Amino acid sequence: MQILTTAAELQAYTEQARQAGQRIGLVPTMGALHAGHLQLVQAARAECNEVVATIFVNPTQFNNAEDFRLYPRVPEADAALLAPAGCTALFVPSVEEMYPRPPVLRFDFGDLERVMEGAHRPGHFNGVATVVSKLFHLARPHRAYFGQKDWQQVAVIRQLVADLSFDLEIVACPTIREADGLAMSSRNRRLDPAARAAAPLLHQVLAAAAAQVRQGVPPAQVRAAAEATLAHEPLVTPEYVEVADAQTLQPLENYAPGRAVVLCLAAHLGGVRLIDNVVVVR
Ligand code: PAF
């Protein structure tokens, strides 16, 4: 596995691969890798000749300086996981390399980002779109792989690709869960034992809500029941629970026939913010 640290190295590596007729899969990450990330690498490996993973804790997508400071960083352990999973090149740039000048361009994804993560983390999707656009331009992948745990992020990136005509395909891979249902996340490492013990409640609440959606319980009631269950656990501070259209991400008042529903939540456990979602095809 090649280690690349400069934008020029990444461009040269992927350009050479393209010219040799290789298909390039890009797996953008912020590191602290877990089985969910490795699944993205394996999916890319199955479909592409070159698998370029990137590890960059992107400062422009954090609206909370403490969250950025505490984000887990374990570059050596990450690199050791990537090669066996099929990664052929790892791009690990510095902040100065990715942002030689502070960016002034601002992305606005309209209604897609007026809800949930976009509403609760102002500027978050601007930062995600900025860094993902840079990576797409530098690596020019044929496919880019993202996890469905970040359902709204995937929707925003699909919009970005459509609006800016990036010539690549977005592949979204299912959320990987611990045995007790907790969605894998780099932030799980920061949970203390008590918070970790409480954390499976998030998925339990989503599973119960999904069952209600299938039974036709109105969205407002589903939301209220989920919020009440979360509020009952002293270690959990819910931020939002949403019952939304899976494509437009707009909150639902009623179910529309034939349209998938996404149930999303964000909650704080002992100072760690976690998100999760499940999709219900009705
Ligand atoms: O999902 C993430 O880890 C990040 O938001 C991404 C896509 C790597 C951009 O920094």
C-alpha cells in the first residue's frame, strides 16, 4: 500500500492508474477505522482495481472545536487495517495540504440540509462538500464509497455529484452494527463504560419506531414515542428524532404510498454525540 501525503502525489498516482486503464475506487474517511470503513474498502476492492482510502479529520465540517480536538486519531493502527482489506493507496494529507488557503466558496443544499444534521450542525455539510469535492477533483475516482449510517451525508453528496457533474458513481454501503445493535462509529471509542452500556438504546428505539411505521402509526406519534423512550434514560440526551421521506429527507406528517421512510436520530451520551438511522420500505 502506497502512502501519499501531498495533493500532487495523489493526483499523479491516480492519473497514472487511469491512463493504465485501471478503475479507481475512493473511500474517504476521517480515520479511527472500524468494520464499517473496512466494508467500504472491501466493496471498492471487489469493483475496482485501485482502492484509494483517505484519512483526514476535516476541520471545516466541525461546528464544535472540542469535537474536532477530541476526534480519535490513530493513524498507525488505521494504516495496519487498510492494506489487508485491499487498499492500494492511502492519502493522509495535512490541514495545510488540503487547505493551502481558507476556502471562501459556500455550498447550500437547500431543503436537504435544513433538517437534522444540517439544522443541528450549522456549516457541517458545507465542510463535507468542500473536502469531498477536493478529493473527487484530486483522485478522479470512478466510484466513491460512503456508509449509510450518514444517510443525510450520502444524500448531500449525491446532490453535489449531480449539481457539479462529477463523473463518478456514489456507492452507499449498509450500516455495520455491533452485536448489541450499536451502529459502528469512530466516536464509539470515546464512550465510557456506562455510556457504552446505554448506547444500544439508540438502535432499539429506531427498531421499535420502524415497527410502528410498518403498522401505519402516524409519524408524529412515532416521533413522540421514540423521544419519550430516549428521554427516560438518564445517560442519553436526545438531540432530534425524525421520521422523514428517505429521499427528500423532509419530515413526514403522513406516509405517502410507495415511498421509503427514514428514521433518524442524534443523541449525546456522556459528552459523545452519536447518530443512527433505519430505512423502512413500506
Ligand atoms: O463521513 C466521513 O467520515 C466524513 O464526513 C467524510 C465523508 C470523510 C468527509 O470528511
